[in-house]
Amino acid sequence: MTNSDEPVVEAPSTAEGMSVFERYLTLWVGLCIIGGIALGKLAPGAATYLDGMAIHIGGAPVVSIPIAVCLFFMMYPIMVKIDFAEVLKAGKSLRPVGLTLFINWAIKPFTMYAIAFLFLGVLFRGFIGADATDLIRMPLGLDLEVGAQYGAGTAVMEGGIKMLQVPLWRSYLAGCILLGIAPCTAMVLVWGFLSKGNDGHTLVMVAINSLTMLVLYGLLGGFLLGVGRLPVPWEALALSIGIYVALPLVAGYFSRRAIIKAKGETWFRERFLRVLTPITILALLATLVLLFSFKGDVILAKPLTIVWIAIPLAIQTILIFALGYWLSKVFGLSYQDAAPTAMIGASNHFEVAIATAVMLFGLSSGAALATVVGVLIEVPLMLMLVKFCLRTQNWFTPTTE
């Protein structure tokens, strides 16, 4: 019998703890790269037409409707899983919760900026192209004259629309920043389960991070983009958080309550979530096809571009995991709390990062491509770290419960 006071985590759907979609996510992303590039070559106007279906503000396209629909269905299945009642129990585990918040919001965004700047702006700048540029959207509400400077960008006219021309490496940096300020609230449930961590702590942090992102994501994002001499579109940042975090969060909260009240929690977990879970991955893959249909020429011309972006992202992931794991031991946490504490910091909420990059900088921007690389390396890296956790359980004092 299960104690009714214990948080319930949906049972993963394979013996290894991951669904087919989740286990082979890297493969699906790879196929989307190929499919997107093929689409860009065979039907170059298709993605352009879809991205043109947008909500315009001040004459500029701000919200791509097809992308917004895809991204809502990426986020809603994540948010509807959250039991916010678990937040009230967080006081029983102040050390792991406090440590997780400290790593996620006081450490991770700044190490991501530093590492990405070092590799993309210094070490790999020549490989990326010292003079290579990228066209990104003009910040919402900003109307510069052609030729005017804004940070590291120059206002240009492209296709009858004013855009900012920025160094390509800075555009990649922007995508890395958006990944670095987005702690995971979805796949981390799987990583915590596979590493035999404390499911209750993982669920609590999922809920707390979702709420914290409503405030800190925009503030830290705007600050670090400004430090990197990139556009700081505060209005678009706020709109992005509202559409891609707040809206699915509210929809998930109220629909969860309504469904459980009508059908019961068992039906909700075993029937509703089982049907809903693959929708996140399918919506993500559809978005990736569109992204790569725009970036195909860049990738074909410089196939190592993904490698240059992946290296700093991988280093950041391993560094933050190591810091979280080590501090967990220093603070005397049990292994069951240490594993998810390290995993939450290491993994990224790439759904929000992709959504924000598309809204702020455009579907065809280098920033959007950088966030997609985060998806590409997430699964193999995190599976490696799960195996590391399982092999080092004896580093921690066994729980007496």
C-alpha cells in the first residue's frame, strides 16, 4: 500500500524508466534536423509562410501563431503534472530546496554566460566567423533609423522589415543565456526517477521553479543580455513569460483540479497523462523542423557550428552538476536528495528557452539554433550523469528511514 501523504510520481512507461519518445529524443532531434534542412531546400517558402502568420505589434511580427500553438502544447503537459500542494511541504526539506534555488538562480545563469562567452566569443570565434553576422528581430517598441547602433547591433532593412544585424557569435551567446536561466521542470522528473532520488523533493522543486521563473527569468535574462551587448526587449520578455510560462501554468493548474474532481486522481495519472505525455515531444519536434528549415544553409555551410555551440553547453551541464553534487555532500544531504538537487541544476527547460528565443530574436536566429542544440545534447549527457549518480551512492551517508 502507498502512503496517501506521499507525493505520487507518474510511473515511467518502460523498464528503463523512459518512454520511447524520451529515450530516443536525441535520435528524433537528429531526424528533425535532417527533415528541417530538407524542407528548407525543397520548399523554402513553407517555413517562411508559417512564421509570417504572426501577431504584429507596431508593424513588427512579435508572436508567430504556429510556433505559439506548438509551444503551448509543449508546455501544458508539463505544467498539468505539477501538484502545487507539494510546495507547502517544502519547509520540511529546507536544505535541499534552498541549495537547489541557490544553484539555479545565483550560480547557473552567470557560469553559463561566462563559459559561453569564453568559448563562443574568444576560443571559437574564428571558427564561427569573426565577421559573420545574424539578423534578429528589432526589440518590441524600438524604432531605430537604418544604420543606427543598438548595443552590438546595427539597424538594417530586410524584406521591408527593420531588423538588427548582430555578430553571429553574440546571437549564439543569447541562446545560451536563455538556456542558462531556465532550470528544468519536465525531464528532471525522469532523471530523478532513474537516479533513485527523492521524488517528493523533485516534485517540490518543479513547482517552485515554475513559480520562480515567472519573476526571475525575465529579470536575469534582461540583465545578462544587456551585459552581452544584446537587445534587451523587456516588453517581449514579459510577453514571452506570460504566453509560454504563465498561460500553460494556469491552464495546467485549473484543468488538473477539474479533471481530478470529475474523474479521480487514478484516472488522471493512468489515463489522461499517458495520452498527454507524448504531445510535449511531438510539439517540440514540429517546432524543431521549422527551426532547422531556416538554419539549414548555415549548418550545411558550416557543419561544425553545432559542435562549437554544444561544447560550452556540455561543460556548463557537467560543471553545475558537479557543483550541486559536491555541495549536497558538504551540506550533509542524503543521496536521495543530492541526486535530484544536482540533476535539476544541470538540466535545462529547453521548451521555454526555445519559445523565448523565437519570440525575442526570430525563428531563423542563431539564438534559436543555440537553444535547439541544448535539446540535442540533453538526453545523452543526463543519462551519463544518472549512471554516475547510481555508481556513487556510497559517497553519501545512508538514510535511516
